[in-house]
Amino acid sequence: MTNARRLSDSGETMDEADLSVIESCLAMEEELGILPPETTSPSQIDRSRRIAELASMFSETAAAHEAMQAAVQPGWSVQPTAQPGPYYYEQMHPWYDPMGSQFSFDPYPMDLTSLWGASGGEGYNGLNLHPALDPNAWADALPEISTQLEPQQHQGPGEFFSSSGTDRLPRLPPVLLDPLALPSTSTVASEEPDLQLHPYVRLPTLEPGVVPKLMFRCGVFGPIRMSISAYSRFSILRQLFAQKTLNQYEANEVASAVEMLVTKTARRARKKVKQTRPLFAASTLGTYFLVFDYLASAVQVFGGWRELPWWWGDLVSVLDVGYRCITPSKLARESSLFNTKLANGLLTALEIYKSGQRPPAALVVELKRQLFFSKYGPNQFKGSYWDPWREDEVSFSKGESSSP
């Protein structure tokens, strides 16, 4: 493993077997919530220290994986053990803990009756799901998906991933107009700002004269530098999309970051490893969801596509989202129920992305809130690295402008 890392850092050629091992290890890191160093790049560390850190990191990864496997109980009751880093929140939210100075993770970032439905009727697979996360509520939004798409059949500028393209998606049920569905005790339940202005979905525009970079010249399975962290690219995209406009350099940075994330995702998805345990499924699908949302956002900023590009069929062909996690027993822990719901909501969103559209803002925002704020969610989204995304939600809920 260390030799493969050394080859990756030195720029020497790696065969597919070595690359596959590295990709699998990195995927395991993500699912277990093990994040790379946030402030130190590999080039800033001497080689011997780096090797020692990698050896320690993968030893801890293996131990954590074994512990998690041992914790699996009937009904998929995997209980996350990682503790979230401290970050602050306002009392306007029902899951804020006024007795402690730091943010308190709640199993559900919204009222339970609002999330699973207050009517008592059963939703998808027997769960009373909030409509934003119920696949049946979005059935009409999912056109038949084909990997052998013929671009000449589609006409009109910017038809794919354009702001006007979302008009073809079904109108949201009234309950989704307040996607957070806060309990009546909240003082801001009816005062939430326009959801289109939320940092999770808001997009910049290009400055005059900016020409978008042509992405994926080598396809979605092109060469990739394993030493570059996906988390750093997520951070770059968050900061750039928080701006009002992008100049030529910034637009190129968006394209490069998206290329790296999509290539990593495509190579990982190509392995055809379908996660069916809700916690692990939500972890993998959560990463896919963020990558596809940034891809859709970038294309939308760049003006949309008149035709689906030649590499699109390759990308969607490896993204297997045509399934749903089976609802566990009613005796299962809340963590299993929550992650089943979350995983199925992510699958629904990914199906919409595959069709060439960005899901409605209500669905995108709600899924990101679930990923970043629930204590039952995947460990990888609980770390302090994701605090800037949580701070975006704080600022939006308070009516403030978030900063990059």
C-alpha cells in the first residue's frame, strides 16, 4: 500500500491493480469517517513521517472497520461511534442544546411527525416518510433513463442541467414549501428565507467574457492523482459557489475540481459494489450525491448543455441507483430506520441527476441537512471538516449571508 502511495505521489505509472487497491482503501476511509489532514498537504511533510502516518492511519482504519462489523445487530442496527467536532448553533432550531455550548446532533433534523408524515398513512416500504424523501413522491420526475442516449433527439440551448430545465419537474407538494418542517415551538418556522437563496443550492454567474472549460477530454475514467483529497475539492467548490460571480480563473478551478471528483466517483462506482446496509449505503450514496450536485451546479453555471456529452453515457452506466434499501424490522433501532430513509432519498435524487436535471431545491437542501446534522447519519459527514457547510445553514436560518 505504501509503495502504491509512493508511486502515486511521484507521478510514476501505476497498474490498475495498484490503483484499485488505493481506491478501495480511500472509499473505506470515507465510509468510516476518516478524513485527511485539513491544513497540511503531502508536499509539506517529509517522506518518512508521511509513511508512518499512513501506516498508523490504515491500522486504525482496519481496527475501526472490525469494531463496526462486530457492532452489527439484527435489523442493520449499526451505531456510529465517532463524536462530532464542536460547532455552534442558534436556539431557533429544535435540536440546539441550550445547556451546552456546542452543537447537539439530533437523530432527525426536523420534527418526527413532519418527517415520517403526520397522517398515519404508510409511505415507501411501510415508512411514513416526509414527501421530500419519499421516492414515490418524485416518481413523475424520473424519465426513463438510457445509457445509449442520442443527443440529436434533444433540442434547445441549455436543455440539460439548466435553470429552465427544472420547470419540467413536478410541482412540489405544499408541505415541501417548508422543507425543514420545524415544530410549532420554533420562532422562525414561517420566516425561512427563499429556499433558492440557500447556500446549498444558490449559484454564481459568469463574468462577461468567461469561456467555460471543456471538461472530461479524456472521459470520466481518465487519469487521476490519488494524492489529491476529494475533501479539498469539495471545499474549493463550496467557496467558489458562494461568490456572486466567477472570473475565468475561478471558472477553470470549478471545472478542474468537478473533473477530479467525478473521475474518482466514476472509478469507484465502476466496481459495481452495491451497498445495501443503510448506514454504509447512505455513506457511499451521500458522497455520490454531493459530487453529482456539484457537477449539475457547474454545468448550470456554465449555461447548461444543448446535448448530452459523449462521456455522459459512460458515467451514468456505472451509477447503479435502480434499487432501494429494504425497510428493516419495526423493532430495529432508529439509526437503521433513519439511514434507510436517507439512503432511499439519496437514490431518488441520483436518479434525477442521471436524467440530466438537478432535483428541486427542496430535495437537495433537505438531503444535505440530513447528511450534515443527524447523529444517526454517516460518520464521514460528522467531522469538523464539514462545519463550513453547517455554518451555511446557520447563516441562512438566521437570515444572514454566508461567507466562503
